[in-house]
Amino acid sequence: MPRQKMRVLIVDALGAGRGERKATVDVIGAGPRAVAGVLESRGVSVDLATAKQVLSLDKPLSGYDALLVSGMVSDVPAVSSVSKLWRKVSDGPLIVGGPLAADFHQLRRRVSYEVAVVGEGEQTLEELVSSGLFGGEAEAEELSKIRGIAYSIEGKHAFTGLRPVMPPEMFRRYKPSPRVVSKYPLYRACRVYVEVVRGCSNYLRTKIELPDGRKCIDCLRCIEGDLEERYYCPAGIPPGCGYCSVPSLFGPSRSKPTDLVVEEVEGLVEEGVCRVVLSASDFLDYGRDWLVAPKPLTNPREPPANLEAIEDLLSSLAGINRVSSGRAVVMVENLKPGLVTEEVARVLGKYLRNTPVHIGCETASRELCEAIGRPSTPEEAVRAVKLLRKHGLRPYLYFIHGLPGETVENLVETARFVRSLAAAGVEKVTVYRFTPLPMSAFGDFPKAPPAHQRAGARELVEAAKEVNKLSKKELLGREIEVVLAKEKRGFWIAYPLRHGPVVYVKEVSQASSGDRALVRVTRVVSDRAVEAKLAHKV
Ligand code: SF4
């Protein structure tokens, strides 16, 4: 009898926290689709569910040969709960991936995984399929030969070491699966992320002494060195902004070929996706690596943005039928302010008009920026905001409280700075609490206390709320196009097609999730949500 296809369930626990996402509920990340693509190409039958579906028992776990769970560091409780349910119904392998896998040592205390995939997963997954792991046949000896995993099997635990970063030409070999996007509830209303750049070009390092005594010795390699020299630090400081693990885990920026991105977006919009976000730690790194190849892009500021590559990508995406007809919208995720020039803002404005763009600023203190390894200054962030606003984009800014090296004065200064941002044209300010990430330079610092427990941090969070409420008030009386997501207590929860606050829409009859509507904003509910009346269905 022919052997039946292996059946694998991917559980997306990204952002699930204790089991249910509380923020950015309309986001679908790129990672689980990339995993599905690799497995499908190896003849594995792939299904997908969210952690919430699994934990609410909407998605039974029986009938699968293996379970893959993807999550962030903050999602350990949800992943742990999913793993316990899995163990009740199966002795098949549990594989964990995503940012939480980098802390595989701690993770083992809460999650009884067989394999944790650390860093880039595509090649590793292929080798895991070949090892027989998914059929429960892999032996520790076999697994010990696969780079990029921590395994716990036959009573043996080991980490096989990080895999060297994947050369960009390998991107052609791995195509994410657009098909599985339809497994997400409400996917027609969600922002679906498409990876266009992997890794990060910031190889500067923090100047703050790390808890284990490692400290910059001012060799200047990461500041003035050649692109290859910047890769290694003689003091062993992990690259990038101190709080971030992207360069350690994923290496320098590498762009996906334009035709692959276009193919993926076409596949997604054919599935019914109408909000696409091009994901990158800096969208302006797109094609910059091609200018320095074969050297690694480890300089966050030189060469300048590759406008030809960016325009080629954005114009190709704008030419997709459902995008040119307005049925789907393309947005970008993050920009680093140091690369924003008038010309860059003009090109972005030409294709991304009226969409948001996220800019990391983190603190208003120039000294702290330098100390944590930021590649740009607060002044550059304000300049970028003004340029992007001038060319029709809607800037959102990020800040962090509780960073190592931060003082109360820094926080007070940042709160003042945030209040001034509304005049510069910022639409939204988000303040994160510093959380140590494994494999980042600040991985061994303590997590910051909640903002309400600390002077300065409270003011900063309040200042952000003020700015956010102010911009919501500007929406009053305006018509915006939304995508209806789900009905709840007489309202429809909807998301602006071009992103924005959650919209509670009244007086909608006979609608389905994914329907589009034009609504008129009638009330500001909070710094994150507005209420609106239906103007007409689109
Ligand atoms: S490479 Fe390391 S030691 Fe040299 S300047 Fe950068 S952080 Fe300091």
C-alpha cells in the first residue's frame, strides 16, 4: 500500500501571549506561511491554525503526525498550553520555531519540544523532513548533524549551533504558501505580512557594558570598518541595537527577488487578502544589499537607498490587477530614518500614498541612541516624519521605556519630544516596554517594570496617548474605507483598509467578514479605537 502523506499542523502562536492576542489582532505574520511552503514542497500535507483556535478546542489536534508551533518570547504560556494539549493526543514530535526558540534552554522548562528551530528555518526544516523526524523516526545521532536546532530526544539534549546565514540566491528555492492564509479566521480583513528583506543592516553595537562584563573596546570596526569587518566584534558584543536580536539570528539584510515578492502577493490577493504589508526591519534596505554584493550589507547608512530597486518593486506590485483596481492595498512596515531623503519620500509617496509607515525612534536622547547602537538620531526621525508626511504618508513612531542605560531625565525628555510630534505630522506613537530578547546584546538585562510603576515612563505613555487621541479626533466626521472583520454585540469590528484605529461600525445589516464599506467616524472611543456609521457598502 502506498504510504499516506505525512500530515502536519502549524500552530501560529505569534502574539498569542497567554492564549489570545490582545494587540495587533489584525496581523498575520509571514513566518508560518514560509514554513508551510517548505513542507508543502517536500510533499507534506500542511494544515494551519491559530493558538486561540487550538486552545478553545475549535481545532482538534488529533490526526496529525507532527505539530509545529511558532511564537515570540512573550508567547511561552500559549505555546506551553498548546504543547500540553498535543501530548494528550499524540506522541508525535513537537517542533517549535520563531523568536522564542532562541531561548531554547529556558523554553524546555515550559514546553516539552523535540526540536527547537533557531534562526532561519527553511534549510533546517528540509533537513528535518529528510531525517524522518516528522514520522517519529529520527534518532539523536541524525539530528546532531542538522545545524540550527536544539533537540531533546532519547534523553539527549543539545544545541547544534547557528546555521550560517542563507545566501540570497537560496530565496528562489523556498516559496511561502499563499494557500494556508485562508486558514486564518478573518484573513480577508487582516494585514498580511510579506517578507521582502530578511535580517538587518545595522551592525553597530551597544556601548553599554553587558551584565557579564563584555564591553566595547573602541576598536571602531563596527563604525568605520569595511562591510566584512563590521560583521565581527573582538569584544563579542552582538550586532545591532542592543534590544534587538534580528542581526544575531538572521544576519545582514538580504532582499527577496522582485518577481518572487510579486508572485507571493498575487497568490495572496487571489486568496482574498486585501491588505498586504511588505515586511522588513527597514524597507529602505530593499535592494541595497544588491549594490554591495557579494559583501554583506552591514552598514545601516551607506550606500543610500536603492531607489531603482524600490521603485521597480512598488510599481510591479501596483500593476497587480487587484491592486491597481483598488481591491487590495500594499503598505510597508518599518523604515529607519537615516535613509529617508526627499527623493525617497517622493517615491514612497507615489506608490504608498495615504498608508502608514512605522519608524523606530526609541528615545529622544541622542546620547542614549548612540549608547544602545541605534543607527539614526531623534532629529533624523523628526526630519523623516516631516518628509514622509509632505509626500502623503502617515508616519507612526515607536519608543521603548526601561532600556538599559536609560535615566528618568531621558524619559521626561522623550515625553516632551513625543508631545511635539503631533505638530510634525505623526499619526500614532507606540511605547513598548523593554523586554530582554535572547541572543540580543541586552538579553541578560532585567525586563523593565510596567510604565505605571516608574516616574518618567508614566509620562511617556501618557504623552503617547494624548498624541494618539488627538489624531483620532481629526478623523471625526471623515469618511474612511474599512474592511468588516466580525460582528460583536450589535457592532461590526472593522479595520481601515489602509490601516488605522479599530473602527466599531453601527447599523450594518447583511454583511460578511471581508466586506468593504465606507463609514463616517462619529466618536473617539479611546486612543486606539473610533466609532462610525455606515455610509455605504463598497
Ligand atoms: S566592533 Fe565591538 S569593540 Fe569594536 S567598536 Fe564595535 S562594539 Fe566596540
